[in-house]
Amino acid sequence: MASPAVLPMSNSQPTTPAFRSLINHISTTVQTGFSNRRPWSELLDRSAFSKPESFSDATLRIRKNYSYFRINYLSLLAIVLAFSLITNPFSLLTLSALLAAWLFLYLFRPSDPPLVIFGRQFSERETLGVLIVLTVVVIFLTSVGAVLVSALMIGLAIVCTHAAFRAPEDLFLDDSQESPATGFLSFLNGGAANAATVAVAARV
């Protein structure tokens, strides 16, 4: 009696749990950041606006207001960036495609089996090299880079103008608010490391 055929099994791990873990971490970070957001009415209180006495006074105001309205300012930057991308569909689609390529072709793709495109097998190093070159081309050789830079410049101009003219005398900062990495900014420190750990785990 012939033994039943045995299908070859792969050692690859499913990428869905790793991707879900990253999404959950981002969601938790965003929710934590928004919980520290100041009331918009306080941000736009017209009675608190006055002309700074000097450049040093404006710089001091910017530093204090940023410490207090950090989440609001980052939200404004995100809104300006999102509006710029929505009004430039090519840039939005290009960035979305680039992000999807990084996520599904490298970060959350198991190293076994190797990537095969149009009958050609790509090693992990070759895949990384192609994605880096593609990122450089998209950011620096298309209109995407100009859209991102212009959006960030406009957002920073809005934030700095508001912070320079908003008198911070009525604002009260505690020790946690003086810390340079709270709220959304904590994602740049711990979040990036967590995402890298999740991605590496998915590729093992």
C-alpha cells in the first residue's frame, strides 16, 4: 500500500501577528498622546496673544509653548501633511506604495522562502538594496520630496508663529511636561525600537 504524499512544510512564520502587534503599538501610542492634548480653546485664546519683546523672548516663548502644547502642535503638523498629500494624489499613492513595499517585501516578510519576482530569486540583501534605492528615487527624484518638505515647512511656520506670539505666562508646566520625549515623541524613541524588534521576530 502506497504511503500518502507528504507536502513540504515551510519554516516561515506568519506575518499577521507581527503586523498586528505594530499596529496595536502605534494605536496605543497615538491614544496616549491624544490623552495629553491641551484644549484647543486654550491654544486659540486670543487674549493670550502679544508681540514678543525681542528675538530671545520669542525663542523662550516657543520653547515653553512647545513643552505645553506639544501634542496640539504635532497634530497641526500632521493635519498640514495630510492635507498636502490628499491634494497631491500622485504623492499619496506613491508613498502608500513605497510603505507597502517596505512592509510586505522586507519588514514583515519571513526570510524563508526567498523572494521571487518574475522568475528571479532575490536574497534578503538584494531586496533591502532595491528598497533603499527605490526610496531615494521616490523622495529625491519625484515631486514627493517637494510635497513633504513644503508641508513640513508650512506646518513649522504655523507652529513657530503661534508659539512666538502666544504669551506663556498663564501656562503651568510640571516635570513630566518639561521632558523632551513624552506623548507622541515617545514613539520616536521606544516605538521605533519596538517596531524593529517586531519586524526582526517576524523574519526569524
